[in-house]
Amino acid sequence: MFSNRKNKSDENPYLPKPARIVKTLPQIPDHQLFQIRFEEQEMAETFKYRPGQFMMLSVVGTGEAPFSISSSPTRPGIIEFCVRRIGHVTDALFKLPPNALVGIRGPYGNGFPIEKLQGNNLLLVAGGLGMAPLRSLLWYTLDNRSKFKDVILMYGAKNPDDMLFKYELVNLIDRTDVKCLLTVDKKDKSAIWKAHVGVVTTLFDFVDINPSDTYAAICGPEVMFKFVLDALLKRDFSKDRILMSVERNMHCGVGKCGHCMIGYKYTCLDGPIFTYWDAINLPEMV
């Protein structure tokens, strides 16, 4: 059952709103970008969220799962989710045709502290699938370019075929308002790859960063976090200027089920964006 109620005080936070799949765009194998729009026109046009937040997406008769928002709130009307095909919910989602009805509820989580980031340099470091949630922050920043100083993107993948949004990001390399550095662990012999080769931390050699007026946003596999954090700390980054997007197994999204707890914090309420200070106090976070 879906809800179309507008009275916020009466809404059930567990009840999804009806939405339609507008288009699906294939990415790397078993990954698709779903473009989804609320059924209700007013809701589609006025829906607000922050980069870094997530939503619960449901398929009727199958269940629901949490997904980071990959689109930017600067581009209203369509909400985008980059979904990896793993599990029964995503398997059912991949089988749905365009215009199929789904349910979405949210947004949940804290998102990136946009007000703090404005007026500073911004360094985005992504590894593997971590580009999906950081894409929202990237496009928000570029759509509000005058509010930020230098913007640097470092993104690493195993090989060119595993790079999310590859062609979209390659087009950023020649832009003058963002420094886009892409790298792969291993170059495919059959592929034409003109960017860097090596782990993502090797890209630090190609940038000049002032840690006093720069915020770093990180998302990627856990093994990447350690090396990126070491690189940032060696460059004297303040622990409160290192922001990490942490994914956990979230079920309710509203801090009731306890599935996403990290120590004494709920990822769905206190996160999924945490500072390095949080990681120090909660070593099981990373």
C-alpha cells in the first residue's frame, strides 16, 4: 500500500509514496541508474533532500532496501539511484520495465553539511562503488560552483570497465572549474585508457591541497578508507574536515530497528555522513 497524504503530522514514516520508474541507464555489469519520479506532480517538484542522504525503495510484493541518492537536489523532478543487483529486492527491481510503479520513502540520514562546505575547497575521494553517493555532492557543487573554491575529484576503480559513470566523468577532465583525476588499478590491454593507473591514493601526488580551508569527502570500500585517511592526516587535515559516507544494513531508516547501529550511533539518524572524529571514538565504523 502506498500513501498520497500531504499532512506531515499524520504521516506514517514507514509508508512509502508511489513513484514511477522513468528510465533505467545501464552502468557497469549488474549496476543500473534508476531515474524515478513521484506520482504526485507537486511532490515531484517540491521534494527536497541533501547530498549524502538515502531513501528506502520498495517493490510491491517483494520488500524494500536502502539506496543512496545519486542525483543532485539542484535538479528537481527526477531522483536517481545507482543500484547494484544483489539480493531479492534488487533482482525484482531490475526486472521492472519503465513506468512501473515502485514505492519510495525518505529522505533519511544527515547528508553532507553543505553550509559548512560552502566557501571552502572541496576534495572528493571515491573508490569503486563509492562514486554513487558522492555523485550527488559532485553535481550539487558544480551546479552551485560560485559557492565553493577549488573542487577536486579523485576516483579509482579496478579497471576501466568497473568505473561508474565513466563517460560522464571523463567529460569533466577538460573542464576548468573542476580538477577531475581518474585512475584504475590495472589498465585493460584491450581498452584505450588515457588517465592514471594506480590506486586512488597515488592521485594525491598531482594536487596541491591546503588543509586549512579544504573539506574532504570520502566513500568507497573499507580497505580504501585506511589508506585515504592516512594520506589526509599526513597532509595535516583536521579530523573534523574529513567526512566519510558509511554504508550499513539499514532496515527502517528511522532509528527503530537497530540494524544499522555502530556503537552508540545509528547510521540512519546520525549518519551516514560521519567525521573522522566519529571514527576515532567508534573504531568499528571503518
